[in-house]
Amino acid sequence: MQWETVIGLEIHVQLATKSKIFSGSSTAFGAEPNTQASAVDLALPGTLPVPNEQAFRYAILFGLAIDAEINKRSVFERKNYFYPDLPKGYQTTQLDKPIVGPGHVEVDLPDGSSKTVRIHHAHLEEDAGKSLHEDFHGMSGIDLNRAGTPLIEIVTEPDMRSSEEAVAFAKKLHSIVTSLGICDGDMSQGSMRFDVNISVRPVGQEEYGTRTETKNLNSFRFMERAIKLEVERQIDVIEDGGRIVQETRLYDGDKDLSRSMRSKEEANDYRYFPCPDLLPVVFEDDYIEALKEQMPELPDARKARFVAQYSLSDYDASILSADAATAQYFETVAEHAGDAKLSANWVMGELSGRLNSEDILIQNCPVSAKALGQLVLRVKDGTISSSGAKKVFGILWQGEQNDVDQIIDQEGLKQVSDTGALEAMVDEVLAGMPDQIAQYKAADEKKRKKLMGGFMGPLMKASKGQGNPKLFNEILQRKLNG
Ligand code: ADP
Ligand code: MG
């Protein structure tokens, strides 16, 4: 039997506002527990929520970016449930009247094709606090700093058909929200969290199978693994004569295992009702039009611009334009280096490699874009070799020095490009290698290319690694072939 996978996502995106959605407390990450939870966040008696306009602006910008209908009148509801990290006893969210209506996102797939993923809606809501289970020896700690942080929850239609499509969509969404500047995109800090709904059905069957939901995936890699595992599990269950129960599952990335958390039968009845403390929120057309004017460049437009402006390949342009911070970094490097292609190679090569291996975001890169641009310029104008440049890059990476020319001087990395000096070195080295010269002269074209390398080694050594290899090569060719 051939199976088809069906996937729909629900994504929580933390909005990058300075303060919370209904109070003035800071949303900054990493503060001492419970130092950023005000009386409003705790719903102490007598307090009232005050909506943060910035959260609404961000939600509307998102809606505009995915070509969605903006609901000019949206309504907040209370979703009632008990949990220690929710002292209010309810989450303020939207249900029937979300701020963002149906829209769509275009996704480029790894095989070069593209597809449209429909967005069912996106609504505004507040985040809950966090339960901390480590360090408390049999008890749990509660940190309410996150309580009241604004989120948009984005719900897709079940339009994806494989883990690859789901991950490509997730990356595109990440790219859109970071380009809009409405989310910092830091998934390791929970700024974007994915719930993945998965079902399988026999190929050709129209009706969807029963789905499970795997909650709270916070990296693209975990998402891909969790989907693959769940699809295999569902197919095994069905092929063994069982049936899928609708349930919520948890995926443990460290163990690469998933387990059932609760079944639909035990699902909560949240008793939603319109929040009596908050009036319906109404926006005028003018307000939305003004936001349209402020829309920053979106990933698709930026990619097209990179191809046109910098003559980059489609592939390079899509990598460099996907994330707003990377795009900006690249453009600054290219501006200082005056060579887009070489800049692209450095950003996608040496720099990305180092950022990945040390798990650092480009926003926190110890090498400034300006310094890297200077470095690329010095490679381009022949001042240093590419191996010398790697050495300079390593020093820049340590973060103590940022003057590229000074580092080149101090490390003695300047290439010798004085042809007179280089020619003297070639003469001296060749004088000591008569046998090799004879061998070279007797060889055919193909073999000569190989033998050439035998001269370069001693030459680089004679120049203490500082001879310009391109010039050495030219002089050698002339002397040996002439
Ligand atoms: P509920 O009302 O139970 O929350 P929804 O219809 O709102 O369910 O769907 C929630 C999410 O699950 C959406 O992202 C949707 O695309 C996805 N989904 C719904 N049905 C399926 C299915 N059979 N297989 C995979 N995903 C599904
Ligand atoms: Mg739903």
C-alpha cells in the first residue's frame, strides 16, 4: 500500500514588542525569574488589561505580508484552564473573530518547484509562564516573566504533503516574520514554536486520515525528525490492523522519541467566552493603509533584487535573502568589498560555517560586516592570499581586533606582489632544481600541469608564504615555457 502524508501546522510566534500585550512589563528574555511579571500579568483582583498597540500593528503587518484579509473588528476571548504557570486561570486569546483572516504563503521546495500553503487564520493571544523542573528537587519552579508576552498563532490548512514541504514552509515563515521585524526568530529561546498535525491516507483517497498533533517543536531539525517518526509510526499501526487515535504527542529531540501526552477524549473543554475586560478591537481602513505603506522588503522581493542587483545565482540569492539579518550583513560586506560574488562566498562559506559550528546567530557575530568587507577587499586586490585571509578571519573572530589592515601588517601576511622581487626568487629556486626542470621540459601538456605544483611549494617556502601565487605562476610559466 502506498501512503500519502498530510500535514497542517499551528505556529506560535512571539512578537518583538518591548512590553507585554496587556501590561507594561518588559518582555526581555533571560531576566531573573519573576522580575517581569506585573499585577496585570498575574490578574490580581482589580487590575485591568491595557492593550499594547504595537502587538496589533505587528499582527496586521503579518496579515498584509501573507495577502490575508484583515478583520477590522476582532474580539478577545478567555480560554479557561488550570495550570500552575497560568495564574489567571485563563488565557486571553481570539477564537471566532481573529485579527487575521485567510491568506497564503508561497514556498520554494528543494526540488526547484514551488507550492502555495493556505493560512486558515492568525490570531493574537498572550503567552503563559514557564514551569521549571530542573534544580527544584521533586518540586517545580514557576517563572512568570513570559506570562503576557504577545503571540500570534498562525494556523495553516492541511496543505503540506511531506516533512520537506513542512520544513520549507516553516523556514519561509521564519523568513517572513524576521523580515517584517515582528519576531526575533530565535527558535532556541522559543520565539517560534511549531505544533505539527500529521495524518496519513492511502494514495488516491480523498478523505483525510485521523491526525495526531506533536507540540512545541523548536527547531527545523526536530520538526523534520518528529514528522518522519510519526509518519512511520502511523503507517505501522495501520498496517498492523490498528487505528490511529487522535491525540497530542510530545517529541523529545535529545532521545529522538515521541510519546502520547493526552488523547482527544481527555481533551479540555475550555469554555471560551468573550473577555468582559476587553472591548472588541476596531481598526479603520486608513490605519491599515498606513501600515501597508510601511511594509519592509519581503523575502521574495529581496531575493529577486539580489539576483538583479548583485548578479548572484538563484541559489546564492535565496540563501542570502532568506533571513533579514543575513541579508543585511551580506549587503554591508558587499558594499565595503566592492565584489558581491566574493562577498557571497565568504558569508556562505567561512562565516556561516563558523556561526553554525559555534551555534551563534549572525546578529551576535563577533566579526562586523564592515570588517569582513575590508577583508574581502584585501583578498580581491591581492594584498593577501585566501589562506592569509582565513588567518585574519580567525583573529577577527576572537573579537579583540577589528582593523583588517593592522592585522595583516602585524601578522606579516601581506603578499609580495613586487614582480622584480618575485622574479629573483623564481630564478634562485629554479637554479637549485635542474633535474625537475629537465623533467618538466620533457613532459606533455597534461603532465606539465602536475609538475608545476612541484615548483610552487619551494617558491612559497622561499617567500615565507608571502609570494603572490598568481604572479609566481605567471613568472614560472614564462621562464619554463619560454
Ligand atoms: P481543531 O478545530 O480541532 O483545532 P482544526 O481544523 O482547527 O482542528 O485544525 C487544526 C490544525 O490541524 C490545522 O493546522 C489543520 O491544518 C490541521 N489538520 C486538520 N486536519 C488534519 C488532518 N487530517 N491531517 C493533518 N493535519 C490536519
Ligand atoms: Mg483549531
